[in-house]
Amino acid sequence: MSITVNIYYHGENGAARRFAEEMESSGTADTIRAENGNLRYEYFIPMNDPETILLIDSWKDQASIDFHHASPMMATIAELREKYDLHMKVDRFISDDTESDESFVRK
């Protein structure tokens, strides 16, 4: 089982993109990727909404997320969210670890 959290950061005048760029250039995103239990931490731009950045954030289990949320890294992220005046929407998914979709995946 793994847990994936999709966070949609929305701002104005390119703020969400600048936030993601600073997360990457400052090394903050890499620090999160190196945390125990992190499986994925990647930013994407939705084609139909350039003022939004999608973060796909996957973790091994809830304990890994709880550790991350209790870390000093969260203060850094909160400061950057404030700096860029971002608003968020969050979707959370728990994987069932089945491979039933494999027949539809072209590799």
C-alpha cells in the first residue's frame, strides 16, 4: 500500500510556477525526496490552467507522511506558500497494489 496526495497550488500571475521553481532551485524538493518513505515528489503544469501547479506526492505509508508533516521542512513549505499567496486543493489516494491496468499500458 502507498498513499499519493495530489496538491493543486493555485496563484496569480505565475505565482504557483515560481513557487515550484523555488522549491526545486532551493533544494527543498530534493530534501523531501530524500526523506524516508517518500516515493515521488514531482510538479506538473495542467494544460488547461497555467496558474495552477500540480504536485504529485507519494509516500510508503501514513507514518512516513506523519514524520514529514512533523519535520522542519513543513515550515519552509508554509513560508513559501505564504510568499506566493497560494491556495490549495488536495486529493488523496491509497493504492491497492494491483496491476489490473497493466494490459492497457504501452511501454
